Amino acid sequence: MAKMYNEPIKIGIVGTGGIGRGLAKLVARRSDFEISGILTRRTDYIENLGVSQRLITMHPEKLMESSDVIVVSTGDVMYSTFIIDLAFTYQLPVVTMDADTQVVSGSWLSKRGILTEANGDQPGCLAALNLEVIQMGFKPLVYGNIKGFLDLNPSLESMIYWGQKQGYSLNSVTSFTDGTKLQIEQCLAANFFGLDIAEQGMIGLETNDFEAGAFALGREAMDRKKVLSDYIISRESPPGVFITATHQEDLVAELKTYKMGEGPFYLLYKPNHLCFFEIPNSILNLVHKNEILMDNSIQPRISVGAIAKRKLEGGSSINKAIGSMELRGETVEIKAQPKHVPIGLMSQARLIRDVEPGQLVTFDDVELPESLAYTAWKETLNELIVSGESSKSIVQP
């Protein structure tokens, strides 16, 4: 897969949302990259593309034939799973900024080809920060996300307002606000690093003191004798990621000298996550160094289940659960909730019985259309059963 450094890397971009358009504009003027095409399902003119519309294609095979690497960011688990699997039939490596897909299909896909999550979104930033932290001898206790605001059940009116104000789609701004996106990101981090969650949905400590909040989660982890994936809610904190860690006792004085505090807890953080701006480095590391920054692991232990925001009646349909007014996501242990439906699979789904507010949706509650993503999830569960990592009471949907 390694490519000569003096040859431009031909990048096939999948998706024309904010990430895809931003990446196209970013790399178009670089000599080390060449955009081979931009795959879309939109039939109209792509606004604010920043590069020639001639690069747009609606034919996946055409994109694959002309690319060295595929970058996927669609926010559509079903579509992304299909495209990534297709790329593997062309022996192409894939970089994603698509944690939604990783936590449903990523474990299955990683066995079929070369797949990595990119730096830039919170999970990738945690992976990059971890490389630095470990090399300095720190021992992580908490891998954390920073959330400025959380409303588990926002109104449609407020989401329309904020979506228009911030330039996000309704689904995107809702998934940010109700915490679904954060839960998905921390699920991916948990599976990659082999972390635990303290409880369903994590702790989510609310604080106006970033360091104190991070240290409080560190104490929770130490008391539980676990390394945790979790988050804090703090308007005053930077919009990035953090790791709460300890270090060896005979270096406490030196760490104090370098303004790291008294110990035993130390806070290391990245104060921003720059999304598509950080993807090029992940592409270079993958193509030239065969470096996989992050994936969902081949035996995931954590998933993101669908929680009803309001009463859902049997016979009703869910078009897309992530970012909807009907459902939000919460991290769950697969072993503890083997029948849960991953929220990423709740697309074109039909409820077959009533679901109460706050209830976790299970496969007994819903009918799902067949898809490659659904197949990937079922096969991942089957392998967990065989390996003994999950309960044998899983009912195959």
C-alpha cells in the first residue's frame, strides 16, 4: 500500500457535507494530494464546494478506480458501510471521520480491509493525545470528552433555530445537543482503548472547574479500579478532549516543577478538535507509514443503544434515529444489554410495540430492514458469543 513520497496521493472523498467540502477545499491546493473525485447522492448543484463541480460523481465504482485512498464522512451508517466494503473490494485503504459507522460496522469492516478513524474529531484526537501521554510515562485513568451544553430532549423549535444559526443540519445539531454524538464518540474511544463505562450513559460530570472535574472522574476510575471513558459538561472548558492520568511517585517533584500540580492526578488535554483540518495527516500516516490511528477493535464491549425521548407507538416508523426528536443514544455494555438496538441501525425502522419514554429499544420492539450494516452487527454479535465476550442469551434478530 505504501506510496512513493514524490507522488501525489489520489484521494476519493465520499460525502458532500461540511467535512467533505472542507477537506476538498483544504487539499485542493496541496501538491502532495490530488482529488480523484467526490462521491455524492445529491442530484442538485453542490453549494460551497470550493472546487470544480466536475469532480462530483454519483458512481462509486468510478471513484474507486481512480483513487489511492478513500475518505468517508457521510453520517449515514447504512451507506458508509456499503461504500467502505466496496472500497475494500478494490484493495483501497479507508480513512473515516464517521464514528457513527465505526461503532456499528467498524469491527466487522476492520477484518475485511484497512480502516482507520482520522484525527480531528474527538475520538481521533484522544488517540493522538494518548500516543503522547503514554510516551511520557503517564498512566491514563480517564479518556474524556468535553461538552459545553447538554439537553437530552430539546424542542424541535430550538433545534431548527440553532441549526440555522450555526449552519448545521437539523439532524446534526440535535445529535450534538442531546448527547448522541458524544456517546458515539466515547463508545469508539472505549472500544479502541479497551475502556469501561461507569454506568449506562457514563457519568457526565457537570462542573465549572475543568481540572477539578477531570480529577473527580479520575477518583471515580481509581475507586472502581477501572480505566473509564467519560465526559464533563462545562461551559468554561475548552472544546477538546482530555486524559486524566497518574505517574510514578519518584517523578512527582519534577512534574510539579513543570507546573503539572501536586499529583496524584494530572490533566493532559488538547484544547480543540479541528475536524477536516486534521485529516490530511491521518492520510499521510496511513499511506506512507501504514498507521491505523483508531478503530472500533475486533471485539467491542461497548455500544450505543437507542433511548426513547417520548412515548413511541407500535406501528410507527423511524426514518433516522440519530439526531431525531424520537430517540437519543446512550452507551451500554453489550454484555449487560445484549438485545439493545444500536441507534445507528434505527433507520427506516418500524416499531412493533409501544416504547415508553426513557426505555432502551430492543430487537423485540422493532423491525429493521436488511442492510450490510445490519449484517455486520449480527456477525459481530455472533463472534462475541463464540469468544465468550457476551451473553449467550442474545436473541438473533
